[in-house]
Amino acid sequence: MPRTNPAPTATGISMTSRADTAPGWREAIFNRRMLVCVFTGLASGMPLYVLIQLVPAWLRNQGVSLAEIGLFALVGIPYTWKFLWAPLMDRYVPPFLGRRRGWMLVTQVVLLLSIGILGTLQPQQSLTAVATVAFIVALFSASQDVVLDGFRREILPDEELGLGNSIHVQAYRISSLVPGSLSLVLADHLPWSSVFWITAVFMLVGVAMCIAVSEPESELPAASGLREAVIAPFAEYLTRRRLGGVTLVLSFMLFYKLGDNMAVALSTPFYIDLGFSMTEIGLVAKHAALWPSIIGGLMGGVVMIRLGINRALWLFGVLQVLSILGFAVLAEAGHVLWLLAAVISFEYLGVGMGTAAFTAFIARETSRKFAATQFALFTAITALPRTVANASTGVIVEAIGWTEFFLLCAVIALPGMALLLWVAPWRGDVAPTAEDRREAAEEGLA
């Protein structure tokens, strides 16, 4: 069949010949779109891990109580409500760089500045000021997620959603090594103000990506009215899924990661309470996550190519529950350095793969036309446990202890697994065969 001249895309790769990558695994893995997913993951994960790893360690080091640290999860409310302003970011174009890249640059510059300023504050003198700046970090981090998710959905063909989102998620988790490892080690040698500014500079990774890529072609026209911008994305999904399907899917998104989110909400204070030093946490606990994250990302992507997203959700969900139980074992064992490394490694391997499949499922639920808004709605629902339920974790731990807390988190994870029977049945999707991929490639070249 004759080849057409493809139009350039955000990654400099043809979007009309997307299926070219389908026939060969090598082409599906080693292309520029996958490299872009690495950078979107690093940029997206950095500010969140500042809030959930670096800030709790800083506050605990400054003598703030566990209950107050737990309540700091409430500054993450923007992650839950980002779908309210996502339609505006979907529809309205900044006067520079285009719809996606313009919003990227705005959010990343504000994040760099606000993270740096955060460390100049004194928690013991004004916890309210700390919470206010942390809220600003969360607000612009959630907004950055809106545009990055929409950007990624636009550049990835459907057959690359599993692998692309797997790579994004693993890069997202690897980004935790900056605020959760490097920054903690630096905290033993530098003042906290310097630590936060050094951490903030890593947001330049996102800025560099924003400058290097080009604006993707979007199916979404410029806004013709506020009502259309806000209503159309939600109406489209409701029409496509029907009310019953929407209810089941949204419930699944709420519960699938609930137990895991609660279990890791106070992970750094947990390590501190077990007697581990900042350097031990930085060098051992966090670096134990690096290679399992990379291996988990590659394994997760390959498994989804072979088995499909549904079956991956089942397999990785089981690993996710087992990883939560690993924290209970560590709580009983106490200050055992090798066990800390083993538990963290397994958590990043199992939960990392589970998050990859979960994110691919969310991407599959979105339409390309309303990618950013629908993605924001779905990821906002998944953030609800992190901002509401996590706020109670400090109180729960102080009431029942660490071991019982992790056992409770494992039980809480089970309803999400049960919902897989309806939203992602084991036999509900079948991975594409070589013949399927060949036919898809021919259609893309027709």
C-alpha cells in the first residue's frame, strides 16, 4: 500500500501512521513518544512527592505531631477538584507556545518558585503559612497533571496506551528519589531552605521537555462558550458509558488504590518512628525503589501488551495487597535495614505495576477529543483517598499502632479488587495478536 506523507506531531513523529509501531515490540518500546512519557512522569511526580515525602519529613524533624502531619494531606484538595478547571485548560489557549505547552510552562515555573519558597518558612512559628504555600504547590501540581495527561493522551496511539502510561508511572515514581532520597540526605548537611531550593531546581526537567517538544494536533476546537467547555466532556462520557457503567467505573477508580494510598501516606514518618536516620531513609529506603521501579515499569508494559489491561489489573492488584502487608511485617520487625530495603523494593515493584495498569485503564476510558478534562475527572477521583482518607491516617496510627494500621489498609484494598468483576473482567479484553497488530499497521498506512 502506498504511504502517505504524515503530519508532524508533538514528538516529531507521524500521528497518521501511529500503528507503524504496532507490529514490532522494539518499535513500540524504543520510540520518541516513550521518551516523552519519561519526562512527563518526572515532571508530574516531583511536586507530589515533595508534598507527601519531603514535607512530612521536614515537619516531623521540626517537632510537628503525627496528627498535624496527617491533616496536611488536606492541602492536596486541588488533586480532587482539578476537573473543575480542567475544561478551561482544555479549551482556552495561552498566548504563547500553544494549548498544552503554554499551560505546561506556566505551571512548572510557579511550581519551581513555590517549592523553593516553602523551605524558607518556619513550621514552629507559622504552620498556617506552610500549609498555604503547600496548597499552592498542590494547586499548580494538579493543574500541571491536567495538561500533561491531556498531552500524553494526544500523542499516544491506543495500542501504546498501556506501555506509554506504564513508563510514565514508573518515571513518576522514580522522581520520588529527588525529594525522598537526595533531599533527605542533603538535610543532614544543609539547612532546610537550601534543600528545598535544590529540590525545586529539578522542575527544570519539565521546562526542558516543554521547550523540546512541539504542540500536538488536537481534535478539540477553540472554546465557543463556557457552557460547551464545561458540559460537553461529561455529557460525552455519560452518553458513551450510560449511568450504570459510569457508577461502577467511578467506584472502581475510588477504591482500587484506596488501601495503597493510605498505607504510604505516612511512610517517611513511619521509617523515622522505627529509628531509621534521614540518611538511611534517603540512601536505603528510597534507592531500594529505583531498580524495582524500572523493572516493574518494563514488566508492567510488556504484561499489558501480552495479556491486556484487564488481566494486568487483576494480577497487579494482588501484588499491591501483598506489598501493603509487607509494611506490617516491617512494623513488627522494627529497625532492620535489609528488611526495610526488601519491603520498599517489593512495594515499588508490585504497586508500581498496579499503578501502571490502573493509569492505562483510565486513559482507555477517556475520549481523545476531551482527553484533559476526562482524565482530570478520573484522576481526581483517585486522588480523593489521598486527600480525605489520608488526613485521618495519623489519628488512626496513634489510636491502633502501625501494624494494625497496615492490616486495615490491606482489608480496605479488597473492595476495589471485587469491582474488577464488573469493570475489568478477566476475559473482558484480549491482548492483540501479531495478526491484529499487522492489520492495524496496514490500516494506519492505507
